[in-house]
Amino acid sequence: MSLNMLMPRVGRGVAAALRTPTLRSAFVQPRSTTLTAALMSKRWESAAAAVAQPTPEDSQRLNSLRNIGISAHIDSGKTTVTERILYYTGRIKEIHEVRGKDNVGATMDWMDLEREKGITIQSAATYAQWGGTNLNIIDTPGHVDFTIEVERALRVLDGAVLVLCSVSGVQSQTITVDRQMRRYNVPRISFINKMDRAGANPSRIIDQIRHKLKIPAAALQVPIGSEDAFEGVIDVLANRAVYNRGARGEDIVYGEVPAHMVETVNAAREELIATLAEVDDEIGELFIEEKVPTEQQIRAAVRRATIARKFTPVLMGSAIKDKGVQQLLDAVISYLPNPTEITNTMLDIDNGEKVLEVIPHSNQPFVGLAFKLEEGKYGQLTYIRVYQGRLEKGQFAYHVKTGKKIKIARLVRMHSNSMEDVDSVGAGEICALFGIDCASGDTFTDGTINCSMSTMFVPDSVISLSLTPKDKNAPNFSKALNRFQREDPTFRVHVDSESKQTIISGMGELHLDIYVERMRREYNVDCITGKPQVAFRETATSKSKFAYTHKKQTGGSGQYGRVVGYIEPIDSAQHAELPHEFVNNVVGGNIPTQFLPACEKGYMDGLKEGFMVGHPIVGVRMVLEDGQAHMVDSSELAFRLATFNAFREAFKASGPRILEPVMLVEVSAPVEFQGNVLGSLNKRKGMIVDTETQEDYCVVTSEVPLNNMFGYSTELRSATQGKGEFSMEYKRHSPVLHSVQEELIKEHQAKLAEKK
């Protein structure tokens, strides 16, 4: 391998170091020879030391790069905001609305289903430029059923814009998005949209951000008028009025602060400084010394506190009225971080999974994360965030999980569903590749290092449907299901072992309905769906001991295994990642060590299908204390069966309970229908958590079993004359009532009897 061929893979900054014979030999010897883990690690550390600093060109590129997501509760105006961003940055020539009368639809909602329903289903990526800064933007869905799209977008982004409605404010999905941002340490700017709506109240929304989302917040702008009289905003820091003029608000006009608003602006500035004083040391010292900070000092403090996730600056406007979006873009560039200001880590697989910090420079070995898959007309499209190094057309990449070597044949930047071919992308960029066989969350490198990045959190499914194609010989049925599973980790498919029916599981009714409709449109497969099935769980409520002997003699060598111990309940909420546990406390070799894995497998077999209604068992710890083996008759199968049957008996004696998913339901309706809303939720065994009246609307928050929520949308429409709307998200699994448990067990036993 020549030095020139090697340079693109490890960076030209390594060239000088490679001229030393020792280090050069470490790099250029073939991969297939004696490259030990220690040598790989040494090679990586040497390369990293040699090119720790980026080139001036790369440094300039990184400083003028922002990776941002637009996130919010459903119908807060995310896609409308993104459409204006694309228009003002020159990416599109015309503005189209989400529910437009021209039948074109917003740029980022490119699927027919999205345009028909007026909602975002899939996150869409694009890029733009504003004032010399490059922006990679991902518009995400607001509906909780498509929460995985938000999850994977926030996993790879450096900052986000949290859009809030000026009337509804912080809603259920807003809280979910906030939790996702915290999970991936994503700083955010808050944008209060729809300032032209009746009942707009930005000060109340800021108060909700502070108390409901528990993050310090203060306004950088004060609105000039509200509702129908909303004209523009006053920049609190620059102390000037900002108006949007022109046919689509493209002309920015600055003016003096209206005389009647001087006191309001001064109060807002004082509140901003006081809030910053609590989260930023420099402003805190000036505040204590009673010194007035300059505009530059305040802006620097806002940036520091925002990047540190101690504060969120609040801006406001009305995207549908073309007001305030340019100021939002300025704030994104001023206050959100570039890729070098965010710390990302990876695990060194060859060095005991040692945690290494990602160095976001293009002259480092390449490391990228595949975060989204999409089936396009040219094959599978894989979205990749380049965390380190450079990805070039024609180079080879290594799939860390499989070890496969892949040639990068085509490299594109995405703009919604259209694309632009590029020759290379540097660290911090988001791009897409064709023809790569991988899954969401897989890591790719250039082969010089063997590291893996952490993947994303995937929530459990809460609802299932049986699915049967009308045409039994439909060849595209399994093809469609396989594709959807690869694209969406929350969409799961399995075949029921007894009924032989295909069961699809997902995050909600809408989630599954969308996939059934996509099968019909994209694959010409019409399907019949069964009654929705709730994802029940079974659990133990008390400690239960077991002492079970599995003994079978069949003429030749028999089967013998004895296990002794107990099972006990654990809090599955505290063990969300793994809601069960197997503990081996066997001493003295009473159970030979080679049979202990078989015991754990027997326990896992018992968890798969509960003994009351056939749903998985969670929240149980099995402790193996003793046992007995036979010199001849003991085997892995014997101990696996012994543990399975021991667990079954102990579970039946542990006061087992059935758990059902409980949803957090938020209903918004006119005040005159509040009684109807409360009555409908009580009828469905809902527990009212909170009621809030906002001008002419009321918001009722309650916890309702998912099993009781089917058909609620129709009931709500009739109870509120079509003016009410609701959203729900998974809260937790809770025990069902004893009467309901008995009914479920009877139903399950009747089904089993039918099959016999």
C-alpha cells in the first residue's frame, strides 16, 4: 500500500509520522496478518496524537456547521417552520402549506399519506445555508406513534429547536421530546409559534417551560401585539423592533421600540439577566456586583448556558404568517453548538470497550453511525452521521458488527426525498449511502480502528394486530414486512406459534394503520386486520420457593436434573433495560458449571410466554441456590426443562398478576364540553391527573388503560361536535382489576380449548 493511498484513510496530517519506519510498518502491514488488539490500539493512539489539530480549512468548515432538528407536539407547526426556513435560505422557491389547497403539500412531507393526513410520519433530512453557515436540518414527527423517528434524529443531532404552540404550550408529546433531548444531551432553543392565534400568551408558555420541563428559560424577544394584532417582535438584547415585510416576510425592517413598550422590554431584559445569573458564573458575578452586563456579555452567556443545557432561550413568531423565522435562524447560529462543541464517545472493541472521545476532525480515521434506513427507488438508502474523519466516494468502509468491507459507490446529500450527489463529506456532516446492508444504529469505520458508537433507545411496542393478506399467494407480503422492520425498530412482526397468524406490533393504532395502508399503496397487498391486541404482561407479587426434580427414564440414558431456589418480584420500572434477572448462588458444584447456562435458558423460556394469558413475564428475579446432578443422566436439556418447570410452579404460587399498558391521555376541547370530556374518560376507567383552562379551551390530562381507549376518537368527536382532539403516550404497565384478570384468563383458556 502506497503512502498516498493510505492518506485519505487516516488523514494527511499523519504523513510526517508515517515516514518513521516503526510507525509506518504498523500502518502498512496487511490487515490479515498478526495485527493484535494492542497494536490496533497503539496505532489508533499514535494516529490521533499526530493529527490532534484540524486543518485551518476544516476548522472553518466545522465552525460554520450546525446539525439541528425541529421537534414538537403534534400540530405545533414544526413542518410549517421548516418550510419557511427552506424558503428564506433559498432552498425552495415557493412556500406550500401542510394542508394546502394547491394539493402540493409541504416540502418535507413528501409521502402521499403525509400530505393526505396533514401529519409528519417519517423524519426528513435536508440542508441549507444561512449567512455563511451550513445547516443540516431534520424535521421530525410530532405524533407519539412515530416517536422512534424523533429518537434517532436526536441521537445524531447537535442541537434542536423545540416548537411550542402559543396557546397549548407544553403538551404531552412536548414532555416526551424533552425527555429524548435530555437522553442524548441535546441543547435546545424554544420557539413559541402561532402568535397570531386567539388566546396567544407567551409569558404563560415560558412559565410552563420552567415548571413542566424544569429548565430555566427567558425570552430574548417581546411580541408587538398578539392574536390578530401580532406585527413583529422586539429584540430585547439589541433593543429594537423587528418587522417582517414583503409578500412572504422576506424583507426585515428594523425600527425603534414603541414608546408604550419601553417598560415591558426593560423588564424582559432584567428577567433575562436574572435568569442567566442563576446558570452562568460570569453574569452571576456581575449581578452580585450590581453591574449591568453588555449586549456581547449577555449573548456569550446565553450561548454558554444553552450549550451546557442549563438554559433555553425563547423566541417567538408565527410561521404561517411568515414572521420571526429569520430571527430564529440567527439564534440557531448564535446559540446552538457546532460539532466541535459537543462531546461524543465510542467504545474501543479491541481494548476492553474502553471509552474513547470522538475527535470531530476530517483528518482522523473515519467513524460513522447509520441512524435511519429508507427503501428508495434505487434500493436501500442509509442515512449516516459522519462523526470523525472523512467519507469519500470510492473508498472502503467496514461494518463493525459484521466485519464486512463495503465500497462507497454513491454518496448523496438529502433534500426531503430528492438528493444531490457529492464526492466526499467531512466530520460532522449528515449524508446517505446506497446499497449497504445494515440496521439502524450500526457503526462504520475505515478499518484502521475497531470502535463502536452507542445505539439509540428503542421503546417497547404496546399494541398488536393480526394481519392476513387477502390474496394468500401475495409475494410482496413478507417483502413489505421485512422492509418495514428494517426501517422502523418499533415495528415488530412475529408468527403466533399456535394460531399461525402473522402478528404486527407497534406504538399505537395510527402507527399500525399507516403500515397497513403503505402495504396496499406501495406493494399492492390488501390485508385483513384482526382486533387490536394490547401488550399485556404478567408478573409475580410475592416471593415463592421452588425445589423441582426433573426425572425421566426412557430405556437408554435418562434425564435427571434438580434445582432449588426461589423467585421474587423486582420493580420492572427501575430495571427498564432488562425487566428480569437470573442469579446463580449455587456453591460446592452441586450443579456442574456446564449446566448453569442451560438453567438460565430454561428460566428465559418461562419468561417468553406467561402461564395465565400467554403474554411475556416481567419484573421477576430467579435465584438458583442449590441442585443435584446425576453422573450419567444429567444433561443440558434435563436442567433446562427442570428450571422451566420449577419456574412455572413457583410463578403460579407467587400471587401472579396481569399488567396492562396505561396511557397518559391529554384531551383538548372547548370549555363548554369539559363535562362531556371528563365523563367519557371516567367511563373508560380513566384517572384524572390534571385539568387546565386556557382562555376558551380546557386541557384534561388523565391516565387510562390502553385496552379501554379503542374507538375513543369517534366518541370524542361526537361528544365535542368535532372540536376536541386528544393525544396519548405510553406511561407504564399497571396491574389490572381482579375482575378483569379473571375475564382475561377465561378468554385465554377458551382460545386454547378451541385450538384443541
